[in-house]
Amino acid sequence: MKALWRSLKQSKTGMIGLAIVLVVVVCAIFAYQLAPCDPLQQDLMNKLHDPAWTATGTQEHLLGTDQLGRDVLSRLLVGARITLLVALAGTVVGGVVGVVLGCLAGYYGGWVDAVLMRLVDIQLCFPFTLLALFIAAVLGGSLGNVILIAGITSWVRYARLVRGEILSIKESEYIEAIRAEGGSDARIIFRHILPNVISSVIVIATLEMAKIVLMEASLSFLGYGVPVTIPTWGRMLSEARANMVSNPWQCILPGLCITLTVLGVNLLGDWLRDYLDPKLDV
Amino acid sequence: MSERPVLEVNDLTVTFKTKYGSAAAVSGVSFALAKGEKLGLVGESGSGKSVTSKSILRLLPSPPAQIRGSIKLDGEELLTKSEQEMCHCRGNRISMIFQEPMVSLNPLYTIGNQLGEVVRLHKKVSRAEADKQVIEMLRTVGIPSPETRLKQYPFELSGGMRQRAMIAMALLCDPEVLIADEPTTALDVTIQAQILDLLKELNRKMGTSIILITHDLGVIASMVDTVAVMYCGHIVEKAPVRQLFHDPLHPYTKGLLNSIPKVGRTEGDLQTIEGAVPSIYNLPAGCAFSNRCGECGRICKEKEPPTLQLEDGRVVKCWKYTPQWGEEGANHE
């Protein structure tokens, strides 16, 4: 734990990433305590206000109001909850499924590999949005389903990556050595091969997490995301699209939130990859 | 040597089914290893040394490898064991060290972590107890201040150190048989000598039988009791080390010994064996060595020679030592 902290302190970018992620997480956890208004409270008389620091802004709504007069700050705070939940859970679902299937394909090869990789190929043929829409239309839009969709659409990239790396690692001498010392297949895969690929998986995961945030946004935009009663950054973005020219802040603010969160996760992931890899420890 | 041998290999044949046809990497290999015996397997690259050793541990992927024959450890057949039973044997009863110590340890784990894992894999002991055994073994193989090494990663150790750590890993569970697959080829000469001395000493102290695989006749001469010479998947000659070097029987062994450069001899070219190893997909009809053999007769090209058990316990696979050779001796070309 001490070593972890020391390594983090040495990495400026890692610290920045951690700071951003912490802010977002705290906002998400205490969203309802921090929010000045009810995020669903409409006030059509006061709609489309700009943030307080602009000429037309009011002190009442610090970050302005949207086209239905709902407080943007409150919606951003509450939206962080859902966005973060979907991004994290989606990444975990996709990551776990992808890594496990990738391991099986890479390690055992043969028909297991053939079947899984053809599945991956088939899925990669589909445009991402079409696939997400298809699943959403079949399953219906709910929080759980959005997470599931995030997982289903992202596992292929983990699987391909992990399979490729395992193909080279499983032939290495130390894997043969541990087999000669009596290691079983499961032990070899999970204890000796997996830690070697985990650094690449983390990099992919941070990129995927960003993608999932955007996926959630596009699903909400198309009307198949989480229910309308739950504010999310993606939905805010898509709702503000109509007024983009007249009220640009409506787009900029949720867009900024998505960008910063993604950036924070990427920076943190970058440091984590370096930290987890003792080969870079020289 | 009246007691039952620790390891008995009988008529071991390993064929690989490939797209070029089926290749017999090892055919009809038999040998027995007594307790505490040191057996050397020598031969050129591709003569089947490593395949033999890997099939003993059942480390070959199957398919494409097909293993036939019998491998008995203490009378127990290894080839029919389940994968799970095999896992129990590997490392515990038979161990192996590899030629590339630089890459034979997982770079992600400390020495203590990796070696401790092997202990805990085969013995039900606590982590602390495992650490203690690892330290003990590291000390036995001559690694100074093992307590510090325990917490170091493989990249922090030199090649010789890593090979010592590998040997320690292989010996942790006190195996009956240790297979050393060219344990010194990747090391420089001074370290080579140290590692070989270590192996000899451990063999004496712990009574572990050793199969040493190498293509270095110098290593064989100083190390083992018995030598088996392999050529194209066959054991062509097997004899106690002194006899093999002083009075080789098989023409191939003679050729090998002749081609060792001798210190001080400056005249003349270095002796070689004419020709090249035949392709494993397309072996000659008779003796595999017949196309390079200086003493080849007609029968050698037609029929595979039998494996002869001579009176003094030596084994040779050559027509020259059969009664037929005398009768048809005139067919010498």
C-alpha cells in the first residue's frame, strides 16, 4: 500500500487522473446532498438560462437551466451516478467476459479458438450502434440492460487482445517450466499468464470505459437508453443538441464532464499499468 | 544395481502428425535409470533428445504428438495416468530444468513467490513454512544470502543465479528423477562448470537420479555414469562413459568423438562426419546413419539394424556386431 502511494506520488499524470476520478466519484456518491435543486423539477418560466458567470446568467442556477427549466448543475451531479455506474459496470462485464473467453481461445487453441474468434469476427462486422440498438430493442431500455449492452458490445476487443498475447506467452519457457513443476492448466492461465496480459487489458479498459460513456449517450439519444426519469450526461448532451447554436453551454457542460472523466480514467489507467508491471521497474 | 530402476523407458516412440506427413522424432527408445544414476543423452540437434525428455513428463502437446511405448516411474506407468495425476508427478517426483534460465522464471513474480508456489503445490504447508524450505534449498544450491533473494525478481539475478534458482525450484520437492535439458548451454564456461559441479554434488547428497541432455561431449565426459548416443530418434549406442570414450562401437559415436577438436593438435583439418542428417520425413530404408557411414554394408541400406545387448551390458544398434555381418562381411562397399 505504501509502495502504491509512493509510485503514485512520483507520477504527476497519475495524480491528476486520481484527483479527477476522485472528484467525479465523490460527486456521484453525494449527488443528492450536493445538488441545489431537484434534477427533475421543471420550471418552464426559467428555461434555457446560461451559467451564472455569463451576462444573461442568474445566481439562482449556477450552471443555468435546460430547455425544460431543470437545473443543469443538479442534473450533472445526479447524472454522474448513472454515467459512472454504467461505465464501471459495463467495463467490468465486458472485461471479465472478454478476458476469460480470450484466455480459453488463446490457451487451448483448436476448435475453441476457431469458434470464439469467428464469433468475434461476426460481431465486429456489425456496426456498433446497430448491434446496441438491436439488443436494446429486444431487451428494452433499463439500467441493467444498458450495462449488459455495454458488456456485450465491448468484450470482443478484450478477447482478441488477450488471445493474441497468450498465444506468445504460453510458448514461453517459464510457462513450460511451471508445467514441468506440476502446475495445472487453471493455475497456469490465471496465475502465470493472466498477470502478464493484465497491463494491456487495463489500457484497453480505460479506452473502453470512455467508449461506454459515449455509447450510453448515443443510446439515450436514440431513445433506447436508461429511462427518461434518470438524468445522464449522454441524455443531457443529446437533449441540448436542438439548442446548440443559441445555448452552447447546454452542450459544453455535459461534454466537458464526459471529456474530463474519460481523461481522468485514462491517466489513472496509464499509471496503473506502469505500476502493475514489474518489468518496467528497472 | 539389482534393485528396480527408478525410471524405465521401454520402446518409446513419438510421432508428430504434421502437414508434411508423420515424423518419427523418437523411435524405439529404451533405457533404465537406477537410483542415483546419472545418464547422459547426447546427439545432434533434432536427434530426439528433448522430445524424449518431454515425453517422460508428458509435456508434449498431443495431438500432434503421439506417444507409444511405456514409461514407468517406480513401476507405475506414466503414459496412462490422467492429467491430474500427472500434475502431481511433475515437479514432485520428476522435475525438469531447461536450457534458458534467463526466461524460465516468470518475470512477474519474486523468486520466493515462484519457488514457494511449487512447494505449496505439492505439500500442504503454510506460507511461512514454504518460505523456510525455499530458503533452505536456495542455500543448498549455493545462492548467497537467500533471504534477500527471496524478495527479488528474476531480472535482478544473473544468468548463473537464475539457473541455480531453477535447479532449486526443480529440487524443492525432492524428486526421484531430475531431467536437465541442456542446463548449461546458455551460460558462460566458468558458470557452466559451477552448475555441473552443483548438479554432481546434489546427485551425491540427495540421491536424485539425473538425466542430462546435451550435445556437448565434454560436459558428458565429466558428468555422467552412462551415456546414450541418439541419432535420428534412435539410441544407437549406450555404454558406461569410460568405455564409450575409449572404445566406441558405433560408427556414429566414433565419428562424433573424432570430430572433437583436440588442444595442441594444429595439423590437418578438423575431422567431420560427411553428409548431413537425413530429413526426418524421409529417413533411409535401412539404418538411419547408412548414408553417412564409412563402414556401411549392403544390409545396412536394406534393413534396420537390431538393437544388440552386448555381454558387458553395452547396447549398440549396428549390423557390424551381428553374426550376419560376418557371413555377409564381403558386402562391404
